[in-house]
Amino acid sequence: MTKKIKFHALDMIPMYIEISAAQLQDSLEQLKNLEACKNKPHVLDNETIDRVVKLYSQQGELLLVALKQCNIWRGQNPTSTQLEDIERIEQFTKKLETTGQQILFLADHYKAYTINRILEKNDAELALDYLFGNLYDPLNRNEEEEENDQEPLGPGSFHDFQIFSNLNEKKIVALYKIKANYSPQKSEFLSKIYQEYAQERRMLSEFHNLVFEGCMENMEAISKELGNFDPLEERIVIYNDSEMNIFYDYATLYRGQNNKRFIIDWLERNPKAVRSSNQKVVQAYTDSRFVLLRIDQNLSNGAIQVIDVITQKPYLLIDKALNASKHEGLFFCCSAMNMGDYIMTTGGGIPIDGRSSGGKAILTLIVNQLNDLKKTAAFTPEIARCVRKVYGFCLRNSALSGMTANVEF
């Protein structure tokens, strides 16, 4: 007889959050432990594998119930706070589903290599398996792979949950208190530099078209670095143009090639890409820096008064689409190009609401790495690692899921 499912009223939301968060943390810890066995599955036994398969197969059925419970709550006129909590439960549940699939994927793979399977074979069978590469060689580990800090197995990682669970509220509040002294701007001046900006943006778009194909030759490797590669479906997870923009930004500006930025190495191999008409913008692009801008005031002609809270320097940003989005009071992380009288973005960026849990998580990632980000050089291994963590986190956690690239200047 099928057990009747009992659904709950809105007052059970806090308990659901606590339970789903604990389940997610346990699942991510389990995934982390299984990943640690990738070069030594012989440390596992059949009993462990069977227990993992049973537990996470059952969990998949319970997750459907949790999502149905959230739908029921949505129909019970929840408050804005309760609605935000329901969304958190849905996010936890969807990550639980992805993590559970990854755990079952690894368990299914490992079951042929457990210590029980090895002990069942005689010496001749073991010798043949070793010669034909059917056994993991514990003496031939890829140490470089073990020591790197790439994100494990795609969207939703143990590291991400740790960030959500350890928000640096104190440093985030301090970002709002940084004072900025802005110079008054006349509308005639803003109109003039907007015209210059629009021309430079067109030149930059044409330049991006030249670079894109060469940059994306290693998309799978790049996505594995950022952690937005799904090993179950064996595909790169990019949902829209906004996500592609920061993926491309990381690939060209923060992924080293021959000990320099990819874009600099590419230009050395393609010098004819630089012409007199685009020389200024290309140079600014190669020199661009990762910034966390606080959006203070919208002006006319697409201008915005911003302060980079990393260096605490005020700037005049020209970006018509961002200006039209009315994001005053929010933050915006991106790569910025210094054009003299103003700055412009390289093309992609992430708006951050410091009041939301997701926004606080992104800001926590950044403020925890401020010392490395303050370095005078635009490109260092430390800065590249910081940007990889920030962009990867945003891609894995759908920070740009509701955005589309705006072609407006």
C-alpha cells in the first residue's frame, strides 16, 4: 500500500530550510568523498557502494515531494520573506537532485573496481586486467590533477554551499559605507563622451568577433575550470548570452597562455587585428582590470557614477543598458577598461543585490579575496584564481539566469 503524503502549512518553511540545507551539505560532502576516490576506488567495498546507491535513489523520490510542497506553499499567499525562503528551498532541492545524480554516476562507475571485485579475481586475472588498463594504478596518479583547485563535477559544489553558509556580513556592510567624491558633470560633456564611447564599443564588438573562434577552441577545458561542465550529460552548461559573456571574459582575460593573458598571446599571433581605428580600445581591453563597482547615481547619456570598492576609486562609467536598468544601490562586477575620461565594461558583467542571499554569497567571495584583487598588476595568477572562483560560482548558481545581453550601447 502506498504511503499517503502529508503536506504542511506555511509555518513549516523554517524547518524545511534547515532540513534541505543539512541534506545538501551531507550530499556535497558525500560527493567530495567519492571524488577523492577517483584514483583509488579499491578503498571502497560493495557494502558502501550498495548503501550509497540505495540512499540516493530513495532521495530522488523525496525531492519530487519537496518541490510539490513548494508549489502548494506558493498558492497559500506567502509573505515576501516566506516567498524568498520557498525559493531557497527550491534551489537547495534542485542542487540536491544534481548532486544525487552525480553521486549515483560515480557509484555506478566505481562498483566494478571495489576491493571485493579485486579479491574475487585470481592472480592471472589481475595481471591481465592491469596489462589492459582495466585496473586503476595507485602508483600512477596525476598529482597535478589532485592538487588543483578546479570546481568538482559541474554545477553545485561543496565549496558553493560553504560560501552560502558563511556569509561575511560585516565586510559586505562596509562596502556600502565607502565614501566617494564625484566631480559635477555637465550634460554637454556627457553627450560628447557618449558619442566617443558608442564608436569605441562598435570597434570592440568587431574585435570580439575576430577573437571569439580562437578563444573558444578549448571550451570544454575552460568550463571544467569554471565548474559549469555537466559530466552526466557531457555538456557545457551555458543558458544565455549573459553567461556566455562572462565565460568569454574569463577565457580571454584571466586564463593564461604562455604566461600571459590569452588575448595578449593571441594578438602576438594576429598583429593585423589591430588597426589605427581600434588601437585605443584594443589596448584598453588588454589592460582591463577586474572591478567591483558600487552603482551610486545614474546621469544622462548612459553615464553612471560608480566607485570600485576594491581600489576605492570613483569613476564615470558609460553603459546605456546598465543605466536604463536602474540598478542604483546595487553592485556590478566585471572587467573595466579605462578610456581616460570614463570607463567601460569589456562586454559582460554581473549585477549584485547585496541584500539577497545570492548577492551576499558573491560579495563574500570577493571581499574574502580583496588583498589579492588589490594588486597593481591587472593579471596575476592570484587575480586569475579569484575571478575564476567568482565567475564560476555565478555560472553554477544561475546568477545570470534572468538576464539577456542588451545590444544597446
